[in-house]
Amino acid sequence: MPTLGVFGGSFDPPHVAHVMAAAYALSMGAFERLLVVPVYEHAFDKRLESFEHRVKMCELAFGDLKQIEVSRLESELARPSRTLNLLEALGRRYPGHALRLVIGADLLGEVQRWHRFEEVSRLAPLFVIGRSGSSQPVPGVELPAVSSTHVRALFARPDAAARAELELLVPRRALEYARAEGLYAHSSSPDGSPLKGP
């Protein structure tokens, strides 16, 4: 049975650690495809950039990786966004496929807060990727400890050092889009760490 990886999150904005996670999952997870699924609204009511901007940035950030599809499915689902609702909808949309949920190790300490986590893990067993600095070590590689919160703070700074750091942390085409659209220029840096999505 073919397997779809499901990589959900705020992607506010997508950054290099997200792309590294996707590349690693594709190379190690035996997935036929990896679905990158931006949340429509955060389950914990955290303020996000518009869904359309985040989808577009994901399309640009992940565009060089074959076997990746950026999905708008969350925009069709009931609010608030729940991982369980997403997986049930994916099961209907992709019958005959197995699902696996791709998450960062930093989320392992939070999964019991998720809505009906046991059902989530039954529908889509976890594919966990290590993250530098996480208190939940897992075998394999560790992603760098890049956070969307820090990236947004860099966008809000006008100095050359922040601009230079952004060019190391955000995929080029996504960065160009964000700058052209004026995204995050006045960000108050609300929390929104990568790979989150209960």
C-alpha cells in the first residue's frame, strides 16, 4: 500500500529547517508523496499571516523537492483546525493509501494535549525527526533549531545583520515573495514554532 507523509504546521513563514525536514522524510520515510499542509487557523488561536500568503510561500519554499504537494485542504475543513479532522479528510481523499504524520521531536512532549491523540496516531503513525535542543532525543539526524518566531523577528528589524541572517534561514524564493509583499515587516513576533499543529 502506498504511503503518504503528512507534514502540517503553521509555516509562518516556512524556513530552511522545514525544507530539511521534508527532504529527510522523503529520503528516509518510504513515502510515495509528502503533503505539506499549512493550517488555516491555529488550534490555539495564535495569530498567523494569511492562509493564502503562507500557502504561496510553501509552494515557493518546497518547489524544488519532487514528490511534495502543498495542500489547501485545511481551508475546506471545520474550525478550529484539528489534526484528527485533517487525517480523516485525507483518508477519504486518498483511499487505498496509508498515512504517516511527520513531526519534530520537540512536539513529543505536547502530543497528549492534542485532540484525541490516540486516534491520530492510529490513523497516521508518527514519523519523528530530531531537532537540535529538543528535550526529546530521537535516533537519526537533528534539524537545526530554527524557529518561525525568530524569523519573524528578523523580518521586523531593518538592519543589515537581520537581512543577512534571513538569507540563511528562509528559502530564497519564499524570502523574495515575503519581502515583495511586505510580510512580517511590522511583526510583533507571536509564538508559532515550526512543525506545530494539534
